[in-house]
Amino acid sequence: MIPFSVLDLSPIRQGDTAAEALANSLDLARHVERWGYRRFWLAEHHNMPGIASAATAVVIGHVAGGTHSIRVGSGGVMLPNHAPLIIAEQFGTLAALFPGRIDLGLGRAPGTDQTTARALRRNLAAGAESFPADVAELQRLLGPGRAGDTVRAVPGTDSEVPIWLLGSSLYSAELAAAMGLPFAFASHFAPAALFEALELYRRNFRPSDQLQQPYTMAALSVIAADEDDEAGRLFTSLQQQFINLRRGTPTQLQPPIDHPVWQPWELAVMNEILAYAIVGSKEVVRTRLREFLRVTAIDELMVTAQVYDHPARLRSFEIVSQVRDELGAG
């Protein structure tokens, strides 16, 4: 069976604090490590009242320090917000502290609104345009030291932290193929280009020192519970999150709604964004996951679950791990 991994946004629930969200992230990481997940990635978002992982490298250190074997990384660091040298030093430090366990996933978007992006003090006009050059510079800074280098990442040089490119469109798929890097697609919120991006990446892949064959991962929202109705109720927290984000009023993660009534435009938004979300009991999750893995032929699945109640969130990931084992046995 292909590996399953976890994408965590450190959700801050309504009425909770960032401290509680970060404690829940570590608790989740410890559980999924025991349940055999391969990676635990955290995402960089800014000015989002419901997400506590803005200082992504710091949270990665928190999670890696509290676990033993699971790989921990970024899904991703938004490179236009940062100088490559800073990221190389941060992830070189993490690799020195937790050898062989750190991943560096890179995104091209700012992970926030334009006003907040300006507050991050990078050149907005050049940020996305310089993305390929910045990725190449990161590779150099994290790779073997060379005679004549006037700037080195310390720590960072010789760390060989694996770099991934993340994307929700064709751009990063094409760049990952050209640079010979593994590619992860954000089908948990941008499903439209999934198949085209995977095909483009595989067709154009060029081997590199890091990777000899194309390697694909897709992120997917999977919310599982012991009963279909309960999974559907838990799902309403994620639905509210996307609706509020589309309204331009992001909030903390809201409690589930027992009997939601959605407006037509809200249903349209959810059908667009959450087209591949899998919600239901173990039987439903098994059937739909088997089909998703078959049609995408991905090499790894990254599961995310924005669930308000922490024990229910743990149970969701536990059920998914059981489905993984059953599919593998089958």
C-alpha cells in the first residue's frame, strides 16, 4: 500500500487559544506516528484567526521534538515571503536537530491576503516571478558546500533536506518536473487541475540528483466517523471555514452544525472547492479512497481533516489508518 501522511493546519477552535491548537497538533502527531503515517506536514498561513502554524519552522521543531520517527515538514513554506538563506538556515537547523526527519515543501503563493503579504516585507512584484531562481538557490544552500562560496547556510550546507514543490495549478507541476523534484498537489482545496497537473508532471519529469523517477502526492480532505451521519456533521466545520473564507471573513474553526441549510451560492462554492472530499463511515471511506488512489495513481496520499472536536479528529485519522491497512492487505 502507498504511504499515507498528514497535513495539519493547527486549527484554532472557536473559544480556544493558539497554545491549545499547538498542543493538539503535537498530540495528533504522536497518535498518527503510532498509526503508521509517514509524514506530518504543517502549512504557513498568515492573518488567519483559525490557523496557528504561521511560524511554520517553529511549529515543525515543536512537533519533531515531541515525536520519534515520523517525518515532519512544511506543506508548505511560502517561499515568496522569505529570503532563501533564512529558510535554508531554519531547515538546516531542524535537520541538525532531527537528522533524517525533515522535509521542505515549498509554495509559490503568499498564503495570505495582499495587505498582509506587504507586511511580510518581501518584494511582491518579484516574489512569484523569482520563485524558480529562489528554489534553485535553496537547493544550492542546502547542498554540498563548494570552494569559493561566499555565502553559506550555517546550519544548512550539506544537510540535503529534501525539497518538494507544492501546487494547485499547472505551474508548479511543470517546474517540479523540470527540476526533478517530488510534486504534491493541493486537491483538498483546488481540485480542478489535479489530473492535468499530475499528467504534465509525469510526462515532463527530468531526473535529478534528488530524484530519479517522478513522485506524486495529493492532499485530500477525509473526515471519517463510526457513522455516516456523524461524519457529515463533523464536515460542517470545514464547510463553514471555506464559506467564511470566501466571504472574506475568516474565523476560528466553528463547531459543527446539526442541520445546516446552505444558500445556493454556498453549495456551489463547496462543490467547487471540496469536490474530492471524502466524508463517511469506514465503509464509505474505503470505497472512495480505493477509487481515488486508482484513478490518480499517486505515490503517496496526504490526509487533512479540519474537525472541531479533538477526540473526533483523532478518531477520523485512526479510521483512515485502518482503511489504509485493509486496502494494503487486499
